[in-house]
Amino acid sequence: MPRHSTRAEQLLNSLVGCAFLVLLDESGITPDDVADPAVSLHVAASSAEFVNISDQDYDVVSRGVTSLARGKAELAHKLIENPGTAWWFNDLDLDAQAWLSIQGTLGSFMYGIPANVSEWRRPQNPSGGWERYAQKPFGNQDTSTLYAPFLTSTLVACEERVGDYRCDFPLAWWSVRVLEEVRVFEIHGPSDWHELCVRYPARGREDDRLVPNWGAVSEEWDGVHLSLGGLLTTEQNRYESPEGWSMLDSWHAETTYWLQSIEAEVERQPDFDRGMGPPLTQRLKVPDIPGRGGAMLMPE
């Protein structure tokens, strides 16, 4: 099967991908428009929050979004086949990373304290309960790709208040340039996530899904990178094999989780406040799904 067809189908099978397609279509945003990282990142963040698995109306919204996305196969193929979106599936850019000093309601890190990347720790083996439940390593050892000044997937997620990215502003953040060769496991689709879970298996606490044993992963890899394309095709996309089933959820952003210390050049950047990212002119419209009201707009 052609690679493009596979990725288009994955986009249609991911609930976040379905929301992305629906929001684009409702808002009149074209495949050429999303070649701009500012547009892609904001629509992706809004899509992830729209189908947030922790919301009380999740079941209603997920059914509605899935139904609305059934007629969006042509749009999915146009997006994946557009050369302007090929960057969605890029491997990690070691020269253009950013780290946030998160604070606020769900953050637990003091404002202004820089990333001490030389002291980042390896996860325990086997993974603890929270790491198995959340499907991510414990601690603030993660970076996101810097696409333009004040533009990363995690900064956008904070501005859009996506999932656990509910932080106080302004945000302190640092650019990070990795100075050594590192082993990075790339997640560009649900089969990649499933492979990680199968190769380094643990089990979720309640539903018996396969999740990574992060301590075991860290024995062979320095980091795990979820690309933007991986986010749109993998989040909330159940994948099954004879070894079991997996489904990534709640990463919410293009992210690299680091599993041990790294050698890097870290430089403080001007604080990020709401509205500091690149100006956006598209108004993002949310579909009317019975049981969920309201409207969501891109910042202008």
C-alpha cells in the first residue's frame, strides 16, 4: 500500500486527526494554508483539546467528530499528499528545540529555573504507576521543536490551554541545541507507537493496553519524539496485533521526551505571553455537535 494512502487512513482513524479534518473543513482552511506551521500547530492544538479524553462530554463529542469525518477522505489524502505538509513527519531537529519552565494549576515547576539537561534522569525500571497510566515519563524532561520565534507546539498548547498545558503566563522558556549524537525513537504513526510498546512492554493500570516501560526504553534510547504528523495520526488511534493493543492519548503536542541527561547548549529566551506568536488571520470554527456548544477562535 502506498505510504501516502496509509497515512491518510491513519489520519481518518485517529480521533485527533478526525477533529483536525473537521475543523479545517468547517473553517474553510485549505491544505495549502496548513503548510504554515503557525496554522497547523494551532489547528492541531484545538483539535486535541476538542476531543480531550478527560472531558465529561468526551463520548458525545467523539461520536459526533467520527461521524462528521466520514466524508473527509478526499481532504485527508490532499493533506498528506501536499508537499507543503511533508514537514509534519520530519525526524527530530536537534538544532531547534525549546524547553518550557511550566508553572500554574497543573504545572509544578518554578518560574525562571532553567533546564539542567546535564542532570536529567533515567526513568525507573519497571515504570511506576503514573508513568504507565499517563504513557509518558515522569518529570519535565521534554522539548518541542522551534519552528519560528515564539512558535512551538507546546507554547501553542499552553496558549490554547490544551489538556494538561494549563499554565500561568508569562512563560519562561529556553532554546535547546543538542550537541551530541543521540538515539531518538521516532513516532510518525500508530505502528511506531505500537512497536515501542511491544518492544518494551508494560500494561496500563486498568484497561490492559500495552504501554511503554520507560526504564527499559531508556536502556537503548535517549529520547522519544512524537512528530506533528505522529500526533495527528496516532493520538486516540487504537492499534492491535497478536501481542495486544495500544493507543496513545494525552500527549497533545509535538514533543520529545528525554530519558537521560544530554549535552546541549541552553539559552534563555524572552518570556512568552499570550498573543506573542505569529499573527493568524483564520477564524477557527467548531462544528455544532449536540451536547457540546460554544465556539473556538484562533487568536488573531
